[in-house]
Amino acid sequence: MTSTFKPVRKAVFPVAGLGTRLLPATKTMPKEMLTVIDRPLIQYAVDEAREAGIEQLIFVTGRGKSSLVDYFDQSYELEATMRGKGKDLSVLDASRADFGELISVRQQSPLGLGHAVWCARHVVGDEPFAVLLPDDLMAGSPGALRQMVDAYNRVGGNIVCAEEVAADKTASYGIVTPGRSDGTLTEVKGLVEKPKPEVAPSRLGVIGRYILQPEVMQVLDDQEPGAGGEIQLTDAMAKLIGNQPFHAVKVDAVRHDCGDRAGYVRATIALALGRDDLRDVVRDAVGAA
Ligand code: UTP
């Protein structure tokens, strides 16, 4: 579909968090390298971004996170050995970045998601961009970001991915003050970070996919710490409302919050049940447990 809006070509992957909810697994390994079946979480997010037409992957990393960048490099020794043994190398295709496709910047201190996104400002430049949080694994086809880009091509501006969250869970999300809605696309009138259920403006919670206009970086230039003492992306986005179109979109995909133990286990089981080579063995194992 042709669109009058500037295309979304760049995606920011904030991967500098500490992943404390999954300790000790994440003590020396980045949360985003945790494996669901046969690939790390970051691979699912990168595949989703590429499918949505993203040309430049921007990783915001921190100390101990270099394996995320190495993962997308060529593994010379491995490939040479596999080639020598006549093994099929196509299994590695998606894990190789094209020359110049991947850029990484450092967030020297985990000051919050808003701060992580701001660390990518010089690479993002003057273009709309996507943000993907790899610990939200979005299972769906077409992918969640593809569906969001389709919505962006119709309405432009800023778009957050959202879903109805349980009434007692609003304090875990950025929550939307909704305006007009056509069912899947809802005008965003306000955004509140982690409100208690009694003051939440709705149950429409923002999940880990965003399409943002570059002006959010200027807002983040002066953003003060908010909830939890962190520089919150939600607070910066809220300041764009009224100046630019702002919508929440519900996508046709299942979200697995892999930043949390239960969500991570559920993701593994759900994805395995979706695969012909694993379905029977997983059903048997779960049935026997
Ligand atoms: P989370 O809220 O899941 O934080 O961040 P976390 O530190 O990774 O995990 P817990 O809560 O301690 O278990 C959401 C996303 O934002 C990134 C994380 O890497 C994750 O992808 N993030 C968060 C940063 O890159 N920098 C930060 O300062 C904070």
C-alpha cells in the first residue's frame, strides 16, 4: 500500500535492562538471549522487524550484552567447520545481519526505557522509528509490527500496541485514556504509567511495540525520572498527545511476556504446541506431569 507518511525504516531494540525477574538465569546471560525452543528472544523480534520492512536494527545494549551483537555476526569457525562436513548452513541465515544492517549504541546505566530509547537518538535522526521490546514475544502472522505499520500507513503519527489487561494488573503497564475507537484502532487521549486499578483510565495497556515520531527524542532530552525513579517512555509519549496523531492498535497476535517466569514457560509450551515436530511430545509430557 502506498502511503503519504514517511516510511518506518529503523527499529530500536532496548536490550540494556538487568532482567532481575529472571535471576539467576540472567546473571551473566542477557534476558534477550534466552531461548524459546531453538532461537533466542532477540531473533523473534528481529524476524518480526524485518518482516515489517525494517532496514536498520539499532540495539541499545549495556555491560555484559555483547553476545547479542555477536549473535548476528558471521561465525567463521562454525561455518567453515559445518561446510567442511557438508552440513546445511541455511539454519543460520536469519541470524546473520547484512553489512551495515545492525548498529549498537550503549546505555551506560539502566536509567529506564525512555532513557534507553533516547540513547539511540543520533542513529534514529529525523525519521519515524519502531521500538520493539524483545521480552514481549508476539506470536502471529502477519507479525505484530507488520500490522502496526499497516495501521501507520493509514493514520500516521505515533502508534502503540495495546491489549486489554486484567483489572488488577494496570499497575504493571502504561494505560491509555481512550478516545474514539473502531474496535482495533483507538485514539489515545492520554497515557498514564503504572496506575493503580482504582485510578486507571481504562484497562487498555501498552505492550512492547511502538511506532514513534522523532520528536519524542526532543521530549526525552529533558525528561525527568517518573515511576520507579526511571526515565519513562510513557511520560515522554504522553507529551506528544494533542500535537501529533496518536493511536493505540490491538493486533491479531498472542503476546507472551517472557520477562517473567510464567510467561516464559507459557511461551515455550505454546510455540511448541504450534509445531508439527514437537506437538505430540509436549502434549505427552504435559499430560504425564
Ligand atoms: P523491563 O521493565 O522488563 O526491565 O524492561 P528489565 O530490567 O529488563 O527486567 P526486570 O524488570 O529487572 O526483570 C523492558 C525493556 O526495556 C529495556 C529492557 O532490556 C527490556 O527490553 N530496558 C529497560 C533498557 O534497555 N534499559 C533500561 O534502563 C530499562
